[in-house]
Amino acid sequence: MIGLEIHVQLATKSKMFCRCPTGYDESKPNTATCSICLGLPGSLPVFNKKVLDYAVKLSMALNCTFPKETYFSRKIYFYPDMGKNFQITQNESPLSRNGYIEIDLNGKKKKIRIRRVHMEEDPAKLIHIGKITDAKYTLMDYNRSGMPLCEIVTEPDMESPEEARIFMNKLNSILQHLGIFNPDFCTIKADANVSIEGGERVEVKNISGFKSIEAALKYEIERQNKEMKSSGKIERETRHFETETGTTHTLRKKEAEADYGYIFEPDLPVITLETDYLAKMRDVLPELPDARAKRIHEQYKLDKSVADTIVLDKHLADFFEECAKKIKNYELLANWVLGDLLKCINYNSITINDVSKNGFMELMEFIEKEKISPRQAKEVIKVFVEKGTSPKEIVKKMGGEAITNDKEIEAVVKKVLEKNKKAVDDYERGNENSFNFLFGQVMRETKSRAHPDIVRRVLKKLL
């Protein structure tokens, strides 16, 4: 049984309870701070309403229900990352409850229930000098203190690390489409709760990255199974995931909620969620991933799984739809966007936002009108993505557009056959590999400019 507690940093301009900027310089610790986010005596929080707007939009996208009123609490604990010795969060009265996200697992739909969504402030950043398990000392950066977070708590509905990864990808897509999360500077972390039959729940804290969540869960399930076989029991505890080794380690024995001594936050007002306000927030909700995938599937006549894949990344979906205004072979466009384009982007460690739409559409026009061969196109896109050079210029440097004239190709084929008589003899004796060799020689002779379908047809005819 797997449940997640996901902490999403909201992309507001200022912190949750003060005017300190969220877009601070990472290289300058403890500079984006004030008396409020440092927790100095006598300082009073002032709630940032944009945090509420973003959190309400997220709750609506997660199909949650709202109470009439919600309020903040103090989560009391004594730790260096929280200067005032308590965290402003929500406990008894979260912003919303009882939602769900529907995921697709091998073609089958499954609802992962959302227990609650609540708002809270981020503590300061602890910088351990060495590994967290054996650090000699720890530094603190209060720039992060007071950053606005939404915590999304799921029910333990996931039954495999793969399901957790799919869930996180879907949640990430929702956040991007809502425009409340900026992956360039916002963080998203998860605490993963996992248990096997007969064992206690174990929490793995502060996992960053969706692949890391999957890896941490895989290791933890394997560890618990081994522990259950050897000792017959799993103790309830909190563990840390070490990315470098892919292993988890004990941090502390698991505390209960009562250990935090929650009390009502007296310095902040009760928030009344009025009907008119909620209606206004619902009216400004953008098109969400499920609705967008359905529209892309119907509008562009693409396979449903292709549409689902495209909308996982909002920026990728925006890129595809912008290109689709000019490139009308939508299936060809989707294949190149999800295939060679993404491969080149990942290889060069860039994002889709770094790729010129006009340049890519120029390349797609060459491909769509068969002005360049498929092999040429694969070479062109590598150079285009890496260097940003115009596809037209790249094609020109490669010798020009594709050769599609039968007579021109036939002349090259005859020349190749004349040079490779042994391969021709082998083909006549039934060696099919000789055909592939001769085909490769023709493509080499034309610098991959010859259209492969025409080369095959002419080659077979002359052989």
C-alpha cells in the first residue's frame, strides 16, 4: 500500500505571510528575509491571497470539495529550520477534501483518491555538510522560509512504484496547465508512505524527482520484504532516501500527529469560502489535461494514447498545437515531436521552450512535402536542435534537397551496380543481405539525399 504526501511550491511573487520575494538568488543565502519569515519575536503574519487563489484552483482541478470555513494552525516542533518553533499549516480544517486523480495504467483507468489539500509555509533550507546520516555540521538558509506550499495527501491507493510515478506525472501536468507551478524555480517534493502486508507504515521523507520516487519505493518494498522474512516485523519509522546509492536509511522513529501539539493560529483570521468566490475561481480555470487530451484526440484525429502523452507536458502540447496550425499532417507531426525531437532535446539537456517553433515547422514542411529523405531529416534535426541553425541552411550544406527523380536515381544505382559486381552476383544466388548492402551504397553515394522508397524500387527493377 502506497500513499503520497506531495509538497508543491506555488509560483507566487512573494512569500506566504510576508512581502519577501520568492525569486531570490540561490547563491546569496539569508538575503530574502524579514522579521516575519525569520520568526523574530513580535512579528505578525499577513496572508498572501494569491496563495489561496492558487490552492483553490488546484483543489478544483483535483475534484475536491470545500468546507464553508477554513483556518490555519500552528504545528509545534523545535528544530533549527523553523525559527519561531512552529510551522503555520492547516490541520483540523484543511482547504479541501475528498478529491481524486484518474490515472491510466496499461489502458485501464484507476482513481487515486485525494484525502486532503492544505496550505502551509516552507521551513528554512538545511544544508548538511556531508551525507545527512553522518554530517559533521549543518548550515541554514532562511531564504526558503515562508515559501508558499500546497500539500496534497493521497489515500494509500497505489499498489506499485510505477503507479506512483504515473500519478506524479499526471499531477505535474495539472499543475503546469493551471499556471500555478513554475518548474524553473518551484520545487515539488514527496513523502512516500509504504507498507507491506503485516507490517507497519514507513515514511520516506523529502524525495525530489519522479524517478527518485519510483526508485525509493522499489528499494523500500524490497527492503521491507527482506526484513519481514528475516524478523517477521516492520517497525514504524521515518527514513531518508539517498539518491546517489538508491537506498533508504533510518532518520527517526515515526512520531504521531499528537506529538506536534497542534493549536489554532490566533494571528490569522478564519477564511470564509463564499459561493461567489468559488464560482469566480471555477470560471477562470483553464483547460485541464484530461479535457485537452480528449480535444487533441478528436480535433487532430490522433490515437488516444498519443494525445495523453502530448499533454503530460503543457509546453510540449503548446508547441504541438502551434505547429499544427501550419503542418496539417498531424500524425506525422506528432510522431516527430514525440520521437526525434524529444530525443534530441533530452540528449542536449534543454527544454522544448529552447526550440524554435518556426525552425521546426520549416523542417516539418521539408519532411511533409518529401523535399528531404527520412535519413536526411534525422541528421538535420540533430544539428537544428543542438545549434539552432535554420533547417534550410542545414539542408543546403548537406548538398541540397532530396533526390526524387527516377532517372537521376537510376543513374546512381547503375553506377553502384557496376562497382559492386560481386554483391550483384551474391544477390542473384539468393543472398538478401546483398540487397541491403547495395541500398546502403546508393544512399552513401547520394549523401542520403535519395528518397529511400524510390531507391528500393529502382534497385529491385535493375537487379
